[in-house]
Amino acid sequence: MADTTPEEIMDATAAEIVEDTTAAPEAPADTGLGINDISGAVSVIDICTKRGAFEGPELADVGALRNRLSAFVEAAQAAQEPVAAAAEAPTE
């Protein structure tokens, strides 16, 4: 059995803790969430509303969320149109 002092054990433990906290954090994984997914969520809200899945008091909140998602999709698609047009334009 090795003669280890409590101070040596504390120093070794502290060194391990420092190594763990100074390691670079992992980059978040790509969620793969895109405009089509958000557009799909708007469609799901529309379908659920038509089928009566929401009660009266919930409709205002669900409608507000649907409108925000829809506006985001429209703005993102409008922002992508000039980029797509520029990529398709012939260069001389």
C-alpha cells in the first residue's frame, strides 16, 4: 500500500477537476431544423384547429403562435429568394 498523504490526494483530485472544467465544450449537434419543419408545424396547427383539438380559451394562444411561425417562414423564404435569384443569374 502506498503512503499517500491527504494533501497529495487533494492535489490530485483538484488537478482532475481543473482538467474537466477547462476542456473545450462540445459544439451543439445540428438539430436539422429548417424552414420546412416550421412550415410543417404551421400545417399541424391548422389541421388540429380544423379537427377541434383546441378549446376556446386556448385558441388565442395557439393562433398567435401559428401567426408568428407563419410570419417567420414567409420572411425566411423572402430572404432566400434574392440569394437564389443571384445564384441562378448568368455571369458574363
